[in-house]
Amino acid sequence: MAWNVTEISGTETQYNSDDHKEPILSSAIDEVVQKFTRTGDGGGEGDYSHGINYPIVVERTAMQTTWEGDKDLREVSPKGSADNPYDLSTEGGTLSETTANCYVVNSAGTYKLPLVYGNAIVDGKVNAGAYNKDNKFVDYNGNHITSPYLPTPDDATLVWSDGFYMFKDVKLSDDKRYLIFTIDQDYMQQANAVVAVRDAQDRIMWSWHIWVTEHKINETIDFQAYQNKSTTYSIMPCNLGWVDGKMVYYNPRELKFVFTQDKTDDVKNMTLTQEGAKLDYRDIGSTYYQWGRKDPIVALKNRNETGVEDYRPMETPEEKYQYKVVPGGVTMATAIQNPNIYYVQPTDGSNYWLNTNSFTVKLWDGETKDYGERDELSSTKTIYDPSPRGFKVPFPWVFAGFVKGGTSSGNFGGELDGYIDQNEPFKYHVYYTTPAGEKKETVFTATGQRSSRANLGTGAGSLWALDRVYYWTCNPAEAGESYSLVIAKDNEPTDVYSYAFRGNQAMARPVRCMKE
């Protein structure tokens, strides 16, 4: 028999306001319920036995966060358009083309990036020094890279994003020279994502890290080099892929539909529940990196959730792009094809993720000649460097002053030039001297590392040593190990303050970029 819907009403639970339920205004119902059939003539004799299906389409719930910087990001005017995407490699046409594996975005809009291997184009010119220092700089097929440009791909895709509903319409330009994506202003927040281009067999050919932040990364911390006042180093004001602590809310809704049958006036109710989410990102963090690899590994959720399965939820277009932990010993080509996989140590006794046939000491510094170049004073950025335009992974000596020259890889290494915040013990206040000779301080926040083996933390892939600051450098120490800055005030007697701490290359650690 014929029927009609006599009432549609609903409530929305305000996760950011003590879970208070608020009614959805009648004037807003049509915005929430975007597709719905309100009347029907009845199935008739022929259709009665199997019924008729009617779809319901409901608008995505709004996002709210407790970090004020997310509000700032949403209020910035969008950049680019569908007809004229904002070119990230030229900063909208204001600079000469310089490419990278990471692009920083600070507003919604439509963007494009050229299909170039890492930093193989600098100031509009081919930067062959980024890939011709060693024939082990290879593409996704394992072939030596001899040109800045990727061969023509088949399509483009989002791999993952820890900011839900932000990335839309990831595609290739008509001429297949650019990857294009749009960021939705309604869901704009601090986040990290990976986008990629694929071949006709759906294999990832290359991928890029998109770091969404309101932080001004070019307002660097500038300081005199350790024991050399005439040399100045500049480091980024935060870790690569930095995300501040916050709660993220997607409010749930409950929608009620009242159906009335015309001839009988029989009334039936139907309730539709739209699930929400509370994402607890209360602690600050950043993306993690395996030594020599360009792709980021997802940031920590919070300090209370550190297990192998405890990582930030991801939006992925396909299940295969979810974050995974897999035994390593792989080729660089395999790693390029799988930017969402953390390749941990293949055995407990090993300390590498990249197999020996693919390894070169030059992965993050094209000038490195051998292991143990701890005190080199320069480096050359390569196509595998994860840093954005104008930055690179530092060489060890950059960090020497913060630990008064400490080089130990064990207990009692060096001394902190600064102090520990007693109220927030994960924050290490370190001193530095500006180029003008003024003494200042900054804060290094401990975010630990991702464990690469079963006997650390709660297993391979878990977060470990969250009371320590780890920053990778671009120089390897010996087979399977590279130098890191480590600042660790542990329970006595295991304090370590060292700019040359030897760590397993399979470990995933933060990067604090330096200015090129």
C-alpha cells in the first residue's frame, strides 16, 4: 500500500561538549539527509514478495579539533583551482621550480606537483648530483635513475592520510606531467599524507609526503657551530611531519524517520545511527623514518597507546595501503612500491631493512665515501632525502653543541647543554648561541622511535623509548648502523647525550631537518 514519511528528526552528540545531545534543526535536516524517498505508491501484487530498496545518503559528520592551529588552517583562503592548480614546486609561480619528496601545505585548495624524483630539479635546473653519485639510486623497477623525470604513469592515488576526508580528487593532469589533488576546507587540519603515481599494473612508481601544517618551517633556529663561531647552522623549528597534541571529533548522529501507511494510518519508526569517532591525539609527535628511506611512517597517537597496532587511523582508498609491519631485507625498488610498509629487521640479530645489494652509504648524502664519517662538515641532498624544499637531513656535527661534543653509543655519553623541564620531563631545553652571539634556548621534545625488532617495546613496529629524543643524521656509522642525535635522561646510570649515537638503520626515528 502507499505510504509517506510524516516526520524526519534527529540529534547530534557534541563530543567536544561533554557528549551533549543537540537536536538537528528542521531547516538543516535536508542538508544532513541528502538523498531520501519520502513517499511511495506501494509495491503492488507483483513486487510485494521481495520488496523495493530505497537508498539513503547522509552528509559526513563535521570535524572538530581542540588545536587552535587547525582553526587557523581552515580560515586561510584556499589556493589554486580546478582550472589552475597551485604548483607546489614553484610556490604558486613565485619561485623557480625546485622539487622534493615532501611538500608543505598550509591551506585548503587544489594543488599540483611535478612527476620528478625527489630533489632532481633545483632552481629550474637538472640536479644530477642528487642521483648520479651512485648507480644504486634506482627507480621502482630497480633501474638506475638517469633523468629527473618519471616515465609516464597510468594514474595517481592517495596512499594514506591521517586526516580523514581531507584529500579528494587525486589524479594526473591531462598531459600526465603532474599529480593533482584537492584538500577540503571543511576537514582541514594538521595532518600527514602520502600521494603516489602508479603504472598500468597498479604498482607505485614514486610517492610524495604532503605535510599539512600552519607552522612556519622557514623561521629556522640559527646557531653557531660547536667550537666554531664563524659557521652558522639552521635547523627547522620542529620535526619533519610535526603534529601538535589535540583531540579530534567526528560527532555521531541519530536520525528518526516516521512512516505512515495511507489506508490504515499504521505508523512505523525507523532509526538510522551515523557513527562518530573520538581520536585521542593528546600528545605531540611527528612522522618517523627509516635511515636512507624517503617515505614517512605514521606519527604516534599518544603516549598511552604504543603497541604494534597502536598508530593513527588512516584513510586509504584501498585496504592494501593500510600501514603494515613486514620483515625487511628488501630491495629499494620494493620499498618504493610500498611506502605504507615499515620493513623491520628480518631477524633479531640483524640491523638493516634494505638488503646489502641495494645499500649504499650515499643514500642521504651523495658525498659520503665510507662508513664512520662522523665529523664531516658538509653533505649533498639526494633523491631519497625526505626533506622539503630548501632543507636536508643534517650531518652529525650540526647537533654536537647541544650535547657538548658527546659521541658515546652507550651509557654516560656526553652532557646536555641545557636542562630538563621538571613539570614536563619529555621536554629537553637546550641552549644555543645565535650568529650575533646571543645565548638562547629551544625545546627538543622526546618522541622516541618505532622499534624494529621483537624484543624492544611490545614488538617490531611498536613505539619505544618515548622519553628520548632521536634525530637521524645523514651519515652511516658501520654496516646496518647510522649516527643519530640522542638525548636521553633515563633512570641512572643510562643517561646518553650524543650526536653520534649508533642506531640500527631499520629503526624508525624522527628527522629534524637543517637548512641547505
